[in-house]
Amino acid sequence: MKTMKMIDEVVTVARNERITPHLYVIAFESERLAHSIQPGQFLQVAVTEDYDPFLRRPFTIYRVLRNRLEILYEIVGQGSEILSRKVRGDRLKVMGPLGNTFSMRMKNRIHVIVGGGVGIAPFIFLGQKIKIDHFLMGARSKKGLLPKSEIGALWSKSRFTTEDGSYGRRGFITECLEEVIKECRHPRRIYLYVCGPRAMMRAVREMTDRHGLEGEASVDERMACGVGACLGCVVETTNGYKTSCREGTVFRLRDLIL
Amino acid sequence: MTRVAAKSRKGKAEDLTIRMGGLAFKNPVTVASGTFGTSDEYADYVDFEKLGAIITKTVTRKPRQGNVMPRIYETPSGMLNSIGLQNKGIDEFVEHKIPFFSRIKTHLIVNIAGETVEDFVALAKRLDPFREVSALELNISCPNVKKGLEFCAKPELAFEVVRACKEATRHPLITKLSPEAHDFLAVAEACVKAGSDALTAINTLKGMAVDVDGRRPRLASIFGGLSGPAIRPIALRYVYEIRKRFDVPVIGTGGIMTAYDALEFIVTGAHMVSVGTANFVNPRASMEVLEGIEKYCLEHGIRSMDEIRGTLKVEGRKEEVPAG
């Protein structure tokens, strides 16, 4: 079941940059992790050495460039705030790779990304591994959207919504998804990759039920251990509670009870 | 796994073995129930066979789904949890977990919990024939389930459940106590009188946290069990009080992060120590505690655990009720 031994490793920050008013990217080198981690998997990051804050913070991988790994994050609390103050040369303890991965061997599928806010993070990495046909991203405002320079080659496949209308279409990302489905000649071939706030995932899930679409979602629950031991991060599925850290974070959309 | 064992055995003379409840343990370090997963979750980080014992997550008669989410919240120097004893029940445990753990050459202590005395007895009886099981830890102190603390609230109930289990099994019994008990020492005494071979002190303390903006409790079940270094001084005090009053071995647990923390418990009189919440933040915590104890003993010329256990000197110090 497990292919790769997980270890806890000290890494050195190579870059930590605010790329939009709401989004940051932190980068570090790890040959071992860079060669083993897969899209959807995450690392448990200790942002300090003295257990204050006490728990580690889970972060999915945003991009891998040779031996360099990047994490996309926003400041939501004490842990991410401390992370934002790290500078080149600072050390972090990271543990992984943890969790399962997105499916990457779909044949004849139209791959549609639906990312809400910082939930877009794993899909840049996924785009490094598979062909993406539509890249949909929503945020509250332009400040939370990835800039063109970050999206790269996927730019031509991108559609954006903001709740305040400061960029792209005003409204929710589900409206873009509806559009994609309507435009599509073979909507049944659509395969969705989803990550974002609970309300967004619920709305996407309703649409997939309505249109009979398939896909998968990465869930973002508060975690303690990250390895499936504490049972603190479970999500409800059609088959009972599952640990989002070990049995997830990726679940089939139709299995999730959101 | 074996590589780690071989490395630290090099040139080591001191003896970390412990005798407790008629059993010999290779060292005093174990892992607290519920913090070490249900099978191989920590296998990449920990050499299971190096541990003095493994204490399982609580097993109940019937499968339990556990409490609704959110179940955890980080607090200063610790965390709150209200998992609610999620587990697959004793049938699954017997079928899958015992075979899994039987391959690991260390003591297996199975933590059991019930809502009634009959539940405890049924579990004790069910586990009795298994030679792979070294001892049972009776969880009469979980704050996260209905009636979880009831057995620990009254000494006579604690007595009843321990006595009934004692009659139901030949396995040594370790009773895990709650700091929430109104009269902790009376409960401890009842457990000892009923035949508990050892005591574990302490389970979590019931606490809560609040989201001020949302005006909501952070946990779906409002309360959760507080664990981590925040509770270590309380755990230590209870170990001290038990050891002062009763001649019963104690497994000290509560916020142990390092070997120094563990040695605090051992000096105070604990036979064994269990590493709990630390596993969540440092998966190698139990190994580091063990290596640190070995190193301390080596550096201080301590040749056996008997030479350090309960060596706390209190002459000239007087217990006072803290004022103000």
C-alpha cells in the first residue's frame, strides 16, 4: 500500500514571497521529497522548533521544480503567520509525503480543475503531471487569485470568478463550471478535480450529481498527527468516517458527504 | 526497524528493564492509548520492538463511529480532542489487530472501555485467551463519551468495574485514572483494593475553547480532553500523590515530550512512562525519549531503573495548599 518511507526532515527556506496581497509561496530544497511526492499529497510542517504553536501545519505541494518544492499558502492563523515571516536560510522541519494522490491515469477524459482560493494549490502541481483542459479558479477578490505569471501555460485554459467582481466574472466558480459543461460536446467525459472551501465543494458536488459527472476532491480539515493516528481530521463519506490525512485528502466526489 | 535497534545497542551496559504486574518490560517507555494509531501508522518512524510496550487505542464491545466534527483544537502547549473513542470494536480487533501486533516483539497492552460493568467484563473475557495480550488497561476515564467518566467519579463504581474485570481475566490490569475524579486518591485506592495491578495517571482533563467571532465552541461536542505539555504538572502531581500513598506501580502520562520530562515522572516514582500527544507533533518522540533515558543513565552512572525510580528528595519541603 505504501510505496515510500516517510521521514521527518529539516529543510532550508530558499524563498518566501508574497505573490498577491493574500497569497504567499515558500520554497525549499529536498531531493528525496521532490522525487517522491505526488499531486494531492501534503507535508506536515513544524513552523517553529519549540512546539509553539503546538501542532504542525499541513500544506499540500504547489509546484516541484527539480529538487525544489513550493507551498502556496495564505495567512489564516498563528502557524501561517509565523511561516510568512520566514526568510531565506531559515529552517523548517517537514514530514512526508503524506496522504493519497489525485488520479492521474484517466484516459479520454476532459480534465477540469475547480479551485477556490488557496485551494487551487495542488492543481499547479497536478498540471505538471497531466494535461489540464479547463482551469477554473474563484476567490473573494482579485487579491486571492493566482497571477498570470504563476499559472503559466494553463493561462489560456483559465477562467476566473471573484465574489466582488474585482477580476473575471462576478460570482461563484460554479457558474464557470456550468459554462464549461454547456460548451462541452461530451460532458460525460468531464472529470473534475476540486479543492476549496466547504461551501464551494458542496455546490460543485450538487452540480456533479445533477449532470452525472465524476471527479474527486481534496478536503482540507484541521489536523493533528497527519498520519491517521489521532482520528481528529475525519470526513464523512458514504462508507463512514475516513481520515482525511491518511485515507484522503483526495476522495471521489460521489463518496463525500459534504 | 532493526537498524535502529542495532545502532543504539552499541556499548550499552545499563539495564532499563522494569517489572510491573508480574511482567518484565525491556524498558519503561510506552505510548499512550489513542495517540499511536491502530496499527502501522508510525511504523516508518518508530521501531515498535524497541518500546517497552504498546498501549492500543481504546477498544469497545461494539464499533463506535466517534463524535461529530470538529473534534480537535489546538491550545497553548497542547490540544483538545473529542474523538469519542472511534474504533471498529472488539471483533475486528481480535480478527485483525491481535495478529498484527503479535508479530511485534514487545508487550501489547489493550485499552478497553465500556458503558457498563458488563461491557468491561465482556471485553476482558474476550481478550483473556490471547497470549499475545500482556495486560489490559481499563479506560474508566474518557471525558469524550457519555458515561465515560462515571466509573472514575465514584470509588465504589471504580471498585466494582476493576473487581469484575479481575474475576474475568488472568491478564494483569492497569486502570487509567481521570484527573476529573472528585476524590482522585479514593478512586485510586478503590482500584488498588479491587486488584488493579498498576495505575495509569492521567487521562486528559476536560476543557473547551471558543471561537469569539463566531460565538461558537471550537468543538462540536463543546468539551474535549486537554492533553500535551499543558497538563504535565498536573499529571506529575497525581503520580506523586499515588506513589506516596500506595504501593502500586504507575504508568505516568501527560505531556511528555522529551526524556527529561519522562525522567521527571520516573524520579517521582513512575515505573513506566507513556508518550502521548507528543507523537502527533514529533512521530519519533517515543524513540527520542527512550534514547534520552539511556543516555542520561549512561552519563549519570545509573545502572538500573530501580536506582532512579522514586528517588525524589522531599526532605525540607512541605506540601502546602497553594494560596492565592
